[in-house]
Amino acid sequence: MWVIFESILWTSLGVLPVRLQLIPRNLPRLLGRSLYWIGVPLQILVLARRSNFSQTVWFPPLTTLIVLLSGLGLALLILGALKQLTSVWLTKEQIISSCLSLNSKTLERVAPQQRSGKGSFILASMLGNTGFIGIAIAPTLVSQPYWSWIALYGVTHNLFGSYGIGVVLASSFGRSPEGDRLVLPYKNRWWIHLRDLLSVPSLWAFLLGWWSRDVRFAPAIESAIQISVQFVVPGAFLLIGMQLGKLQGIQGLQIAVIPSLLKMLILPGLVGLSLTLIGIVGDGRLALVLMSGMPTAFASVILAEEYNLDRQIAASSILLSTVTLPLIIPLWLALFS
């Protein structure tokens, strides 16, 4: 697939300068902030202007929100379970440390210990790359009547997931100085999270795109927007590559295994089974399964840069989930087409 090839190409171009120490240390953060404040909002503006929201306006967005909340809930449950297992094994190590130390060290490599790492773990588990890879791949695998479902899923996910719930979570886990206790946002300093949510540039970009669907921009403005959007995807892959370039060996990927499995296998599988139970079959079901099973979103890296979360977890999850995508798609086609 050309999309996968392009992602590998730009990611590689981001890895090499970091490995060879050819770029300033603050360049990844500058690039991430540029994407957050300019690039991604422009992409959402274009998507909102082009999408047809006249039909099936409620079911794909509802499914998207359920998938996002399910990913959040499962990630929190997994983190809680891993924390309990670590505590149990660490207690037993006081008696038989030689037998169980390997187990606790293995858990520490797959479960983040710091609050910033937990934030990236959750974002990597629930946020998918629906805006680029999803919208590029899914329409080629389903019939045209369900393209609007794909567009609605992508818009809802980007607006309420990546730059809605995602911003609230990133703000909570990236800015909280109190300890390392895993809690849901809104319990502390809710006004800060509300301020962050209302100041998300993508929210206003979507509203502007919705309002201007019937407005014809001047040719120069339209061309400038289209040209600018062309740099968003390469810039995002470059940022991913820059963060991957900081990884130290294969151990940097181990902590991304669980989020990648949750994002690529468990969530879309649950979506497919649930839709089957309520009578949604055929290409409609396949479209929603594919969109819910897209690789971890670029937004996880962008939010990690903006809110000082764990960059390596975000970048590693994107790498693992993107690599496994060509292997997973045939499974969904066989089960749900």
C-alpha cells in the first residue's frame, strides 16, 4: 500500500538526522507545536468543508464516541491490573526475590511507572490515525454509500477524540505535579482542562469548516490551504521518526506492545462483534471496524510534545501499530466483509 510506503519513507527521514545528530534538540518540539496549532487544524478545516453530513449523521459519531470511551476504560483497567501485579510480585520478592525478579522487571518494561508515561499509554490505546491512514485506506475496501460513515467517523474522532478527550487527558497527565496516582481527569482543576479544551485550535477549525461549507473561498486562499495541508502528513511522519530516533534498542518498543494490541486487535474486534449483535452487517460494519482499528494516531506524539508526556511510548506505539496494519486488515476482511 502506498500509504504504508509513504509513512515508512518519511519516518526514516526523521530517524536519520536524530541518529546522526544533525538537527537541533528543540526541533521536534517546534515541529510538534507547528502541527498542533497550524497543520492539523487546516486538515480538519478541509475535511469539514468537504464532508456530506446530510445522511447517517448520528450512528458513526455515536460509534466513535463509544470506541473512544471503551479504549479509555480498557487502558485504565489494564494499567490498574498491571500496577496490582507489580505490587504483588514486589512484595513476594522480599521472600523469594531470585525466583520472581524477572517477572517484576518484565512488568516494569511493559507498564509505564511515571504519570507522563501512563498518559501516553492511554492515548496510544484509544486514539487512531483516522484522519490520514483511515480515510486513505478504508474507502478502497467498502462501497461508496458508506464513505460518509468513514468521513463522519474521522471527523468525530479527530474533534472529540484526538483534540477533545485527548487534550483533556494530556493536560491532566502532563501537567499534574501531584504524585503518580492514576485518576480520571476533571477531578482536579477542572477549569484548567476546560480552558485547554476550549482553546484547542482544531475545535475552531472544525466550526469554521462547518460554517463555511457553502462559502466559496478566493482561489488564492483555497490554493494556499490545499498546499499547506500537503505538508501535514509528511511533517507528522518526520516527527514520529525524530522520536523513534531517540529509542535505545528494542527495549524501547516493549512498552508499546499492550497499547498496540488494544488498539489494533481488541477494540476493532469488539466493535465488529457488537455491530453484528445489533444487526449491522456488510460494508457498514466493515467500515466502522476498519476505522476503529487504525494505527495509533499522530496526535499522540503531537500531544506528547505539547503537554510533556512520554514521547517514546507514543512513537513506539505508532511504529508497532503501523507495521501490523497490513497483517490485520486481511483478518477484518475475512471476518466482517
